[in-house]
Amino acid sequence: KLLNDLSVAVSSAMNGIALLDSEGRYTYLNEKHVTEFGYVRAEELLGKTWKALYPEGEIARIEKDIFPLLAKDGRWSGETIGITKQGQPIFQEISLTNISQGGLICIMRNITEKKEREAVGKFRREMLETRRELREVKRALRRDIDQLDGWLKFANIALFPLLIAVGGAAFALRRRRSPSHS
């Protein structure tokens, strides 16, 4: 009875659960583990290695960074990026535990929606910060334009007439001193 209850619990769990042999081949996958990766039946993955569910870069990271920790501690938990049957990334939290005869248990939870929400939140924060910076640039430009406008008004109202008057006076003095106008 206990074994039957455990079997029902594992097969209906909210998390994906898989057993792998010492070669990293799947020997059992519950329905959640199968469907999270876009497959319909466990038979599509049974006998294949875990590498069938990961892109090359992630395979290298798992082998280089995660497996040594798993070998040392007997367990590891963290985030990985798998790939669905359709080629889409699947962000997941996984827990790996070594079992006898060199195999392991993998328990996974799909966190793709959480990661997407975090990415949207980050984008919104960055967008708001960019808007704030653009408003500050707009204010600075407006100040510069207002300052330039003040100088232009000064030039039009005071400086140009003064220059015209000085130029006119200089022209008049020059004409008066010129020998041809005597």
C-alpha cells in the first residue's frame, strides 16, 4: 500500500520528477516532467540522456559547474535553462540528488513565467528610469533654449541697434573725414 501511495504521489506531483541511471539516461519521468518539456508521453524520453532537454551551452555549464558539486555533496539545487521539444527555452529550478548505483533523482519546477514577469518588471523599471532621464534632458534643453532666447532678445533689442548706431556714427565720421566729400 505505501509503495502504491508513493507511486500515485510521484506521478501526480505538481513538480516534474525524473529518475536517471548512472549513464544519465531517463528510466522514469512523471507526467509533469514530460509535459513541461512539450512531450506527450514518457516513452519519447525514456532511454535518452538528460542532454536531450538542454542546449549545448547549458550542458557544458551543468557538466563543468553543477556535476562536481553534486559529486561532492550528493545533492544540488539551483536554476537551469532547458529546451522544450519545440525548441523553446524553459527556465527551471531543479534539485538533483544522487541515488544508489550511480543514478540520480531530478525534481524540476518550471519558472519560465516567473522569469518572464521578472524580465517585464526589469524592462518597466528601466523604461521608467529612461523616461526620467529624458525628462531631465528635456528640462536642461528647455533651460538652454530659454537662455539662448534671452541672449537673442538682448541682441535684437539692445545690441543690434547699438551696433547699427555705432556703425552709422563710424560711417558718418568716415564720410566727414573723407577728402571727396569736402
